[in-house]
Amino acid sequence: MSADALLSANALTVGYRKKIIAGDFCFTLQPGQILTIIGPNGAGKSTLLKTIAAQLPAISGNVAIYGKEIAQMREKEVAQTMSVLLTEHMQTERMTCGDVAAAGRYPYTGTLGILSAHDKEIVQQALKMTGSAALFDRPFQEISDGQRQCVMLAKAIAQEPDILLLDEPTSFLDLQHKLHMLTLLRRLIREKNIAVLQTLHELDLAQKFSDVLLCVKDGKADRYGTPDEIFSGDYIMQLYGISSGSYNTYYGTAEPPAVSGKPRIFVISGGGTGIPVFRYLQRNGIPFAVGILHENDLDYPAAKALAACVIAESAYEPIADKTFRQAQKIMAECEKVICCLDAFGTYNHANEMLCQEAKNAEKLTERTKLPKFCRFPAKYQEKQTEIENTCFGPKKTEKSPKIPT
């Protein structure tokens, strides 16, 4: 146990009614830090958070604030130091949003809970900080889940804690408000020098907004470190047991599994131009090859994840004759070629030559002639027959089934 740490856990084992859910946690949290707990469902993340919040007794070990065990602290003393926002919402029948936010001042008010002018000012500031000031007089039960989450955060901020404990704080929020909330937490730790301990399911946000991460798997702490240490190699795939598909740690994106089989289409792309085409072909079960990409190209990670075959050259190197011949061979075995590039340069002149060969062989299909939802994949739904006809020409056999909606 560290007396210097704002929060520390020492050999902490957690669970319900003496049944162990997860154990042997040892970590510290310093002022100005965001520590995020990640891991698969059922690993014990929420149970750990509730134990730290003193809502569940520890089975063994202890949690301390400034070196003093929470079990030895008075409830009011804990409440003045640590604010908790869990996924279970408080009972708020007939309460306005202002009433809910004002409940954060309970550690500082008397028995009657009467707010002073200072208390009211703090509540207003907290609501304004979370973008909820306009909701002050609205009934809490009549606002959206995302708005409730923001009001509950205002309540936690109004408590003026040294530590904020948050269980999936972004779970009910749209993208704009997810970013707003996590940016607000970064602002709070800078301006007020508080610490944040939270659980998150959004790995891309956990990677971008956390200072330290605690990974929980199979009932124990699996790894503890900085984002650079956690999001490296294939560790995230191991942590979540990903066996179908992949996770790109650089971009924070999950990809579905590649379509296996002999490639039917050869895609020439680069600089991100091929990604919508890759996703389009993968969604529709069409195996494809991609080339020639440099290994530092924006298209490369998506191609590696989704394509049946990728012909690549080392970063910053001219395309070698051997690599070009390999691409020629695979392209010759494909039925069609899609070129996503509008221009070519010195380092991808080989791709221009491939494109010309495909055109001479009457295999070239321009990307602009593909169905619109290939260029804007989220916006359109078409029939499978249109996909096949565009890529491979009309079939004389019976029509393919429609894409399930």
C-alpha cells in the first residue's frame, strides 16, 4: 500500500457473498491520471469498481485513499473524497435534473440537506460543464438516457471529489457526447488535479484518453500499463479471445474475418482509396487480392485483415521486379480488376503498368462504375445480382438471392 498514492489497491479480491469473482489486484492511482479498466464481459470489472467504491465488501486485501483503508473511513469522509457514477441509476421519481445534480452536495449539507448559495453555484457550474444547464427544470425521468448520463456526471462533479469512479460512462451516449464526456474528464484532471478510475468497452477511446490501463481476464489482473504497452502486438486479440476477425491497434478498429478462397477480383489501390472497396467485397463474400501496396500505406492494414491475398512491398522502397511479377501472376488469375487510383507516381509506376495490362485484357472495372454503396457503403442497399453483374458481367444461370436486410 502506498501512502503517496491517491488511491491504491493491495492484493484485492472481489466478489459477492464470499464467492470470488476476480482477485489479486494491485495498482495505484495518482492525481491527474485516468486509469481505465478493460476486459471481456464477465471478467469482474464492475465488481471491482463497486468494491473500490465501498458498495461491496472486499473478500480479501484492501483499498486505501491517501494510505488510509476505506474500511476504516466514515461514509461522509469517503463521499467527500470519492464520487461514484455506476450504470445503475438512482431513484429519481418526481425529481428535476437540477435536483439530481444537487444531490451531489449531500456530503457537505446538514441533516436537512439545505443548499447554501455556494452549493447552488457549484451545482450550476457542474451542469454547465457537462452541457446540461438547459435541463435544470426538466423532469429527470423525461429526458434521454444520454442526457441522464450527463446529468449524473454533473452530480458527481458537484460532489467536488478527488477521485471519480465511473462505470461505463459513455455507454448511453452518441459519438459527439462520448467525445465531449471524455474530453471533459481530461479537462477536470488538468484543472482540478483529480483522478479518474473508469471502465470502458470502447477500446479506441480507452486507448486515446487513458494514462494507464488495467486489463482484467479470467478473474485476475492480466496486464497493467500505459496505452503504448497495452495496445501493442496482438495482445488485445488475446485479451478478448478474438479468433474470428482482427483488431488493428494503430487505428483502434475491429475488422471482420477475410473472405477465404481463390481471389476473383484484383484491387489496385493506395492512400485509403481501397478501403470502401475492401469492405464492400468482404460484406458480399467475394474473395479478392490487393496489390501492390507499400507496408506503410493507409490501405495496408485493412487489406491484410480483409483480403484473401495481399502483394506488398517494404515501406519507402521502390517496387521490386519480383513483387511486380507476383502481382502480375495473381492478377492474371482473377476475373476482374478494380483500380481505385486516379493518379500514379514514381514509386507506384508498377501499379500503373498493372492497370494498363488489365485494361488491355478487358478486365478493368473502374471504381466509379461500381454500385454507389461501394463508394458510400453505409448509405445504400442493392441486390446481390447487381453486385455480381457489375463485377463479373451478367450470368445466364439463375439469379443470386437478395442480400439479407
